[in-house]
Amino acid sequence: MDTHSGIQDLPQEIFHMILDILDYHKETLRSCSLVCRSWLQASRPRFFAVVSLYASERRLVDFLNFLDTHPDITNHVRSLMLYEPMDDQPPGVDGTVTPYILVRTARRLPRLRELHLYFVHVVPYPPTGSETEGVHRAPPIDLRVLHIFGSAHQDIGPFLEMLAHFRTDRLELELVTFDACSGRPSAALARRIHVRDLWMNLETADDAHVAILSALASALSPGVLQAFHCSWREWSGCQPVGIFLKDVGDSLTELTLNMTVKSWVEERGAAISRKDWEILHLSECTRVQTFRASITLSLSCPHYDLAETRRSVTSFRNLFAGLPASVYTVVLYMSGVPRPLPHGRRAHVPAASAKISVDFHEMEEVLLGLPGVGKVVIALRPAQSAVHGAAAVAKAFPTLHARNILEVRSGSVLTGR
């Protein structure tokens, strides 16, 4: 009996375990695929699971031609990443793509679940004729994630036209600015955009970024959007965000607001009133069950910062007072308190640097007054000691703790990625 065996005789389940450990390391997977035919077949699905290309019409056309000669590859691609190179651009790469070529490429990949665009500009240059009409008539493409990062002065019209061809579980817009004067999508695409979960990071220096909100609200299919998570830095951003919530808020079940309220209070020199907060139209979000907010406060603060902190607490109290009765869970992202110093070292702490506990009584009172609230979660930064953090939170919110609806977690503010 022949007892000699080669590496190609390694049991396939063992080889698949090895591939799982490699975790899509491209160079190693390429080497594995050259060993033998069986290893090639096992390596291919992982090697082509994530495809990265420079963003240009030419590169996507070349990729489509590659798929024509290698049709079996189409079933392996799960994630497509297009990006503009930060250094010297290769010939034919300009960082722009049209909605038509993006949709055409996505339709060739039946198992595509994620599309990521990094510094890519979507431009209005669709071809004419029966090909374009076929793209418009085709059903939308299902995506789990559509992530767009770092595109400056994006044109609203072609951008929304692109979105109309996808049915997206989660749309992430991160550091993307929009040109308010750009074109709008055709009337045929109105109310055709399917997005269930929208993440927007508007923290840029460009005021034009909010231009997308009103256009997107008018293009969304009614009743589809269920969750909205938004970050912004300037008070002026409250108005377009509020108009967006007024238009689509009645379909939301989750709402996350990440705002720099403390800096707004410092600029005003006064607390933000409940009347001021009406600009957000939270009362229109009549189905929201989970509300999350970064309250930019610590459980303790220095003496010199106490007055400003109290105004911030009052501002958040006024914000929470406007929440709809449907809210059941409130999640507040906060900084923790430092671990207590050893007894012998406390005397060496300067009086000006000593911290005192912040009084959250008025905030707690409003939360208790919300008719539907059954859980309040205080999420502290991961570095916070879990035991000490829980004790500090229970002390800051004693009534919520006594009613057994207070929960303490470790975690930072939610982000798109």
C-alpha cells in the first residue's frame, strides 16, 4: 500500500480551518491557490470576497471584462471597494464614476452585500438608449451596507440616482459634503430610495454638507427608514436635521443624536431652552422606541467648570422633555469618573484640580416623567472601571437605580464604522 501523500491530500476541513485563520490575507491566499487545483478552488471564494479597485469608469469596465472571461468569480464577491488613490493617480483614474457603471457592476455580482466608496465622486454621465432604460426598469439591488467616505462637493442629483437603484439596509455617509446647487434626480426616481438605517457624520468645516438632507427626505420611499444616526458640530446644523426629522420622523423606531451641546452652551453663556430644542422636531418622531445621545458630560467636573456643567445638564433636561411618549429605552453616552486615588495621595491633589460630583437630579426627573421609558442606559468609556463606574452612576441617578430601570455599560459614542 502506498503510504506516501502530498500536501494536496490534506483533509479539506483542515485546509478550510487554515484559511479561516488567514482572514482574507491576499498574498497568502494567492500563494495557497498555486499549490494545487483543490487548494485553488478553496482559496478563490476568500480571495475574491473583497475586491478593491481604483475609482474610474475605465477600471470598472476592465473589471466587467474580467468577469466576462471568469464568470465563476461573480459568485465570490461579497464586498466591492472603490477608492481614489491619495498619491499620484495612475493613468485613467480620476476618482469619478457614473451611477450607470456602478449599477451595472453591482448587477454582475449576485452575492454582493457591501459597497464602499472612498473619496469617489459620482458624476452625471449616463449613456443613452435601451441600456440605460433597462437599468432603470430593473428591480433594486439588495445591499447590507453602502458606505461613502470623504467625498467633497458631491453632486446631489447623480448621488440620489445611484441610491435609487439599491435597497440598502444601512447607508453610511461619513465626512461627505454636497453641492447645494447641483442637479436633482429625475421625477421618475422620486420616492424610490430604500434605506432602512441611515448613518450621517456631518462634522466637517463645509456648511454645504447639510444640503443632502432635504433632497434625501423627498427621495426616500415612505415608511421605509427605521433608524437615523447623526453627528454634527455646529448649532446651525440643528435646523436641517430638524426639517429632515419633521419629514421622515414618523417612520423611525431608533434615533441617535451626537451633538456638541457643551460647546453650544459655552458660546451662548446660557442653557438651551426647550423652545430652542423645538427646532429638532422630536415630537414628530412618534414611533421612536430607542433614543441615544452623547451628552458630552462627565459624572464629575472641576470646581471652575461647575457652572457651565450645570447649564449643560439643564440643556439636556430640556432636550429630553421634548421626547415623544413612544420612547422606551434612553441610551446616554458619558465620560466616567477617574478611579479614586489611594488615601495617601489625595492630599497632593491641588484644590483647583479636585473634582466634584455633578448633580443630574433635574435630568433624572425628566427621564422619570417620560410615560413610556422602561430602561435608561448609561454607557461609559471602555477605560472606566466597571465596578466603580456602576457605583458612580447609581449615585448620580439614585431614583432610576432604585426603580431598577438603570443599566451601566462600557462603550463610546456610536459611529458609522
